[in-house]
Amino acid sequence: MKKKQSNAASIHDLAIALCEKRNVWYHSHSVRLVEVEDGTDSCTLCDMDSICDDAMVYLCAACNELLKRPCILKLVTNKRL
């Protein structure tokens, strides 16, 4: 029996894209990765609030694991300065 192929990217694939400074679409949000200073609790710097669910935490942790540095996810907006 053939396995059904999924069009959805894996958490690992998304984390790689984020670590390569690309924005990704995840759980109906466009997010990007921001590295933070070593020694800080990255969760206290995060402003994702109510959209930071288990899935977002898992994606963020995957990015931290790949980079070996603390980082946070940020929402991508199309605001012009």
C-alpha cells in the first residue's frame, strides 16, 4: 500500500527555513525567526501571547536546537515605517 504524501512541510523543514532567515506560514500565521542574546529567557521576550500554543513552542524549540542559540518567533506584518 502506498503512503499518502503530504503537502505540509515538517516542523524540521520549517525550522530550517526559519534558520535560513526565510519567513514561513505556520498555523495560519506568517512568522520569522529572531535571535536573542545568550543568557536571556527567550520566552520572556516573545510577544506571541495567545497564539503561542504547543505547536509554536515546538517549532521555536526546533529552531533553538538547530541554531544552538536562543531565538524567538515573531509575526511578520506588512506595516510600512
